[in-house]
Amino acid sequence: MSTVAFQTLGCKVNFYESEGIWQLFKQEGYEQVDFEASADVYVINTCTVTNTGDRKSRQVIRRAVRRNPDAIVCVTGCYAQTAPAEVAAIPGVDIVVGTQDRHRLLPLVRQFQEQREPLNIVRNIMKTRDFEEMNVPGFSDRTRGFLKIQEGCNNFCTFCIIPWSRGLLRSRKPENVLQQARQLVEAGYEEIVLTGIHTGGYGEDLEQYRLASLLEDLDRIAGIRRIRISSIEASQIDDGVLNVLKNSDKLCRHFHVPLQAGTDNVLMRMKRKYTTAEYGEKIARIHDIFPDVAITTDVIVGFPGETADMFEQGYRFMEKMQFSEMHVFPYSKRTGTPAAVMEDQVDDEIKDERTHRLIKLSETMQLAYAEKFVGQTLEIIPERICKEEQHLGMIAGYSDNYLQVAFPGSKDMLRRLIKVNITKPGVSVSEGNVMHSSEANVVASL
């Protein structure tokens, strides 16, 4: 039996797509082996969001070539799309496919086996207008069902290379999204995570069907217990989406709403489509619907032109927002983006100091948010066996409001929805105990 090994770098979309590629190999009778083992075919799904992503992708490619020089090495993903000639020039790379045409990978492997000639089929992603369908009926290592609903982005933020690696926004046909959602339910997934490159933009290229319409249709599917939006821009939280939140008992009390910067001057230089006032107003409206909602966000520190006063102003704005967690990134030049050649680049030492301050703020807010739920019973879908010393003998998973909770349990409880009473708050992981049915009934009656 032929073997294939995968290595995926980057975002959840890449992991989703690697699973789709694996399904193609699986149908051809391949066995999947660990990437560190000797395989007949290696598939490296690359990332290019930063220059560091490019470098890590090259390192992984070279590792595969060293592992088995006779293997067929296939490189796909964002780095392959933006720099196909550079990837093809790496000794040992046999097949280069970008962020489209992944369905052709098996025929290309067969073609290479016959002709032993390197193949580079990357083409201009900006000319692509159709969503590439991939069959993903389940996930080999995930307890939540990820569901890709769109591709590409039209925003062209000045720090971001992604539109050039993924192309313009393309929405998946609603009927195909709903069909795969039903597949995931049949496979036993109780939580569906909607994902994409610009998830909140779903439907902008469709007639009279937007994200709110899709959420309403997903809400009607029997068997789905939770629907989570992986990320949504503040500008796309419209009345339609907010109305669905009011009327659904399946949508999670968690929204990841990227902020990127806490001052209007920096947001304008980033070419973001909102002001801090508009962002704050949208977050306030979500809090009105879900008082205990978790709002997580992304923040870029030290963007070109960010002064000390701007940082302090942004810091105070973030404190006011009371995020449940912030993902903090020091600005890193991305070759090919407008921000990389902007004047007033911020010194690395200053970026590091500001980054540490915001990480500390995030940890303070994380703990404050977790403390609200001590004594409450939350529904957790455990997805891993804990390996940390302080949580040995426990399993851990996420609540609907994205608290990661560890509690005593066993492997047979994974993927099942478990009622857990929160006993100890934590910055990254809180702790709790399983509520048995009689205890849960007492709590419910109080």
C-alpha cells in the first residue's frame, strides 16, 4: 500500500484543506503515516502570512526531502501560490500546486510517476471566480467540525498578503454548505465551526443571500448543538446577523472580532473599514444580546507610524472593550505589502515592550472573564487528554463561550457534550467537575 504524509502550516483553513486533500488520497487507497516517517508522497500545505511563514515552509519542505529522497514531494498552499518559482527551485520538490486545483493532485502524482518531470501548475489566483469544493466528511484529529464557507478577501489591508495568495472573495453555494453540515452531524459532530479567509463576508458575491441567511438555515438543521463563527469583521456584524443571534439557541456566545489597532489613525493606515467608535458600538450591541459573551480579538503592535501616545490611547480602548482574550502580534514586515515600505517603522525593542504590555493586559482580562463563571455549570465538548503536569488525569475542551476547561474524565468522554461546574478560573485553562444528572437538575431548579 502506498503511503502519504502531511504537514500543515498556518491557519484553520489550511488544516481544513489538508483534510480535503487527504480524502483524495484515501479514496485512492493510500495509508496516511506520520510526517517524520518515510512516506511515498509528502504533501506540505504552506503558509505565507509573514516572511517567517515562508521560511518555515522551506524548512519543512527540505526536511521531507531529507527524510526520503525518493519520495514525491508536493507543495501546496499560500506560499506555493505567491512564490511558485521559488518553491519549484528547491531541490527535491516535484509538484507545486497553489490555493486552487487541489483536486488535480492525484492525477499529477500519477503523471510524475510516469514521466519523472517536475510539475508546476500554479496560475493567476486573481482570475479565479469559483469556490473550489473539497469533500471533508470528518476530521481525523478534531472534535469540532470545521466547515469552510468562503474563500478569498477583497479588503487589501496594507499589512496583508492574503488577497494575493487566496484571490478575491468567493462564497460557497449555500446548498453545498448545508449538505456538508448535515454530513458532519451524521459523523457525530455537535459543534460546527464556520471558517474561511474572510468568513463574515460570506454572500457578498451572491444574490439576496448573506451570512445571516446561512446562519438561519444552519440553525434549522437537527443535530447541530452549536454553531460558532471562527472570525467576523466588525463592519460585517449587521442587523441581519444580530437578529439571528437574538433568535438562535445554537449560536455560541463567542465572537472573534479582529481589532488590529486601538486608534483611528493606525486603522486608517492599515486600511481597515471601521473606526474605534464603530467597532465599540458593534461590540456593545452583541453584549446587549449576550451579556456574558466572550469577545476575542487580534491586535498588531507597532504598526508603522504608531507613536507612544497612539499606543497608550489604544491600550485604554482595549481595556474598555474588556476582551476575554487578545491575540497579540508585533508588526512584522511582509514583503510585497504597502506597509512594508511605509515610513516611520517602529523599533523592534519598542514593539517588544508594547507587545509584553498587551499580553499582560490580555491575561488580566482572561482571568477576570473566567472568574465570572466560577460556580456556574457550562456545557463542555472535551477534545483532548491533558498532558500538563497540573492537569494529569483530566480531559479538556471548550464551552460555548470559549472557556477552555479541564476536568477529571476519560477518553470515552471526548467529543460528547458534558455539563461541568466551574471550580477554579485560569488564564488559559480553568478547572471544573463533571455534573451528574441529579446535580444538574438541582442547579437548574435554583
